[in-house]
Amino acid sequence: MLNPNIGKLIENYENRYRLVTDVAHGARKVAKKAEDAGDILIEKPVSIAIDNLACEIEEK
């Protein structure tokens, strides 16, 4: 997914703080997984986490 609309993501949250913490948590997971596997990420972990979160919300 390319550049999910932040407005659409925030609609699914009570507040922005929760959205930011979920994205940060997801980014840490992505970075840790890549580090453990020895992979080099081309895209930033935050971008990957936002895309993953947007996909999860669309599936609901």
C-alpha cells in the first residue's frame, strides 16, 4: 500500500497518541525482525509499520 491516508487511520482510534504508539511498536518489531534475520531494509521501519497497520484496518 502506498502512503495510507493518516486521516483514515486516525478514524479508527480514540486518539492520536494510541495510533503513534501502535506504529512505534510495529516499527520496533519490524526492525528487530530484520536485524535478527540479517536483512537490510530499503524502506524505513515506520513506513512498513504504517502500511501493515493500514492493511490490518482494511481487513476489519
